[in-house]
Amino acid sequence: MPRGCREVFGDTAAVTADLAGCVLVTPPALWDELLPRLREQSEVSHHAAQLFRLLSAGAVTGPVAARGRIGIPRPLVERRQRK
């Protein structure tokens, strides 16, 4: 992760995959805002429900190493390799 981004993330990052199988890395504070919004929308929208399930199913929060390295969980790597 570029040095300039590390301040936003702090010591942890939320990691998940999108519809295309791309890995998404977000600061935990943003993730904590996004997930409840999607959950609310999923009650009224089938597409929002699908997106909520996709993003939350494989999501993990993990440490950001001193040099900005982030561990990508094996299931997310494997899902990307299948695409």
C-alpha cells in the first residue's frame, strides 16, 4: 500500500472481493459505515441484498504491516484465480 494511504488505514484494513473478483481494500471505519447501509438497502432491493452477501461473505479485517503489506485471505485469492 502506498505510504500516503497508510495514514487513512492505520493498523488494520478490511479486505473483500467485488463482483469481478477484484480484491477491495477499505479502511475499517469506511467498511463499518458501508455494511450497515447495504444491510438496510438489502431489505428493499434484491440487488442490494446480493451485493451485501457478496461483499460480507468473504470479508476479513486484518493488520497492515509496517511497509503497507496486507495479507489477502486464501479464499479471496482462490476466487480470483477461478475467474
